[in-house]
Amino acid sequence: MAVINSYEAVFVISLKQGEEAVAELVNKFKSRIERHATVESVDEWGKRKLSYPINKETDAYYVLFNFKSDAEFPADLDRRAKITDGVLRSMIIKKDA
């Protein structure tokens, strides 16, 4: 039986492609998490100023996902975030029980 852990994932999404592309990426990752894990909450922080420019961008859209899944899924989610155009940065951490 797989051990279920709590995780939180933050995605920093580029605003270059427009608001529709941002919403599409948020929905893409949300549906992926729903298919492979239990979503506890989705907190869209919205447009924020970056601390330093990333790819010559100074603003980005932030989204926080809280979910529960087995130990293998976060690695797959992180890999997909890194190869997805429009995701500037991502971080997935395991919460303490």
C-alpha cells in the first residue's frame, strides 16, 4: 500500500502569452493534480512583482496548490513543470505530517 503524503507546489507563470494562456496553464496543472492526487486547495496569488528578472520578465502569476499523493507523483509533476513553456519557476515541497 502506498504512503500518502501532503505536498504544496508553487508555480510562477509567465505573463508574456496573456491571461488566457495563464488560465490554461493553471487549469492544466490543476487537472493533472486532480487525476493523480487529492487536491486540498488551490490558491491563486495572482500577478506579483518578481524579486529579480527571470528571462527579462519582472512580473509573473503565482499559484499555490496543496495536495495529497503518493511519493512518486511530485517528481513527475516537477518534471512536467520544468519542460512546460510558460512556467518560469516551480517548487514542490513535502509538508510535515
